Amino acid sequence: MELHQLEAFSAVMSAGSVTGAGELLGRSQPAVTRQIQELEADLGYALFDRHGPRVTPTRLAFLLYEEVERSLVGLRAIEARARALGDETAEPVRIAATPSLAATLVPAALAALPDHAHAPHYQLRSESAEHVVHEVLAGTADVGVVTLPMAHAGLDVHWIAQTPCVAVLPAGDPLAAQPRIALRDLAQRRIVTVANRHRLRQRIDAAFAAARVDARVFIETNASLNAVMAARAGIGIGIVDPATGIALPVDGVVARALDVDIPFAFGVATPAGKTRTAAVDALLDALRRTTRALLDDVIFHEAAAHDALLRGDRLRSGRTPPAPRPTRPRRSRKEAA
């Protein structure tokens, strides 16, 4: 299995045709066809069903594509690092984060960095939580910002932040007039929330069960922003992390505290045993300062608290979360006039 074969495979998956893949790679169509055929011969199974000039990926092709893309990202990172070492330029800082944190916390932290602390450039990738952990473990990300669990050997967890989830609903919803929303008031409402039951969703389900409320989950999604936009469209009430619900302003919706503490916990990690650059250390400090500034009622924990937080020993503290900062929908220019 050769690198040029994997590049050809990745390009065909992206372009949807061998001709398009050749244009992406700057190779001839026959060359790409030959490389795909050689790869299939090496693997012993077909990757594409042929339909004239078009090809359709097989089920195995989709499974392989995810692994190939991760490997190619790693190889590109090695190439970039090698070139940086060769011309004695500073390396980029590579950041992997879950979608809600990549869209809110990380950009705000980068903006908070003083000019002298900046790296030459940054690479920010939005990934699932499991992929963020994989990127840091593999050394293809210098900093990972990810929800718990993250107790993997090979990670240096610098801190864990805990803060309560919020409800996001249309500004015109009757419940929007309340500073705090009781879970029982959501019994007959359509709920939109995250799908990953190994992370935040587990705690959301537990909170509804403890309140003896049969949650009517209408939409499950892999990203909290999707839940916010569904609430904006009026098709449900989002139960989301506060980074998305409060720190990411969206016209037409408001965030409200819940009457129970559904804890959202995330941490910041770097590869264990790897010497950190000054730019990475500056980013770690900026992430902590920005987390405190953006998220109300945030509590920081040391990495040693990880397992207790997962069990809920310290997450469910029994305190009543304060209402988040008031959010008002932006008026259109016509309304403002």
C-alpha cells in the first residue's frame, strides 16, 4: 500500500469521480484509475462500484476513508513540521476541539492572546470528542479541548471545567419570560439535544429521569449548534452546553437556566511527555481565562477529579445554578428603526 494510492483514494472519495480526483491531484485520469486498482488489489476487495464515468463508494470504502484521512492529516503535519525545522521557522499550533468549543471558546481564546504570544499560524479542527482525543494521542494535535471522559493514558489533562447546561428556546416562546425553566415544564414539549450517550447526553437523560419527567426527544444531533438552530426554527427546545447556548449569540433565541444542575464538563489536554512550546503554553493560559470570562458559574477542577466528575460525585453538587446572563434577540434594522 503506497502513499500515492491512498491520496488517489481520498481524492476520489472527495470528488465523486476519477476524473475529478485527477484534477484535484494534478494527475491524469488513467493514473488515478491505475492507483485505485492497485490499492484494491492490495486490499483484496473493491472500494468502488463503477457506473460509467462515475463511481460509488462501497460500505468498506467509507469505513476505510475515515482512517485514511486521519493518516493523511498526520503525514501532512509531519511534512509541515519538517519544513518548519528546515527553514528555522516556528511551528504552527494545532488545535482539535469538539464543535461547540471550536466555535466559541477557542476563537475567543485566540483573540485574547497578546501579540507577542502568537504562533505564526494556527490549525483548528472541529472533531467529535473521540476524534479529538485520538488526535492528541497521535500527536497530530498540540492542544485538545474536549468533553469528558478523557482519562486516556498518554494525555496531560491541565484542567477540567464544569458549568451547568441551559435551555435554548425561541424568543417568543411563553417559557422565555421565565428566568429559570423547570424540567417539569418541558414534559409535553419537543426536546432537541445531543445524541452521544457516553458523554453529555447521559447526564441529560439522568436529570429528566430524576425529575420523573418523560422527555420527548424529537431531534438527536451530533452538534449542539444544530439543537440551537432547531430551537430557532421553532421545532423544539434545545438542552445544550452553555458554550453553545450562551457564548454563541444566535438571533431569535434566548438561553435560560434550568431548575436542576445538568453538569457540562470539558477539559484541555496536550500529548503526555511532549515538550510544549511557549505558544502552546500561552494558549493554555488564554483558554482558562476565556472559559472563566465566557461561562457563568464555571468551576475548575484538577485532572485528578476526572473519575469523580464522571460518577457525578462532584458534578451534582446540589446547588441551584444562577440564571445565565440575559440574552435578547437582535432586532432587525426595520424593527430598530
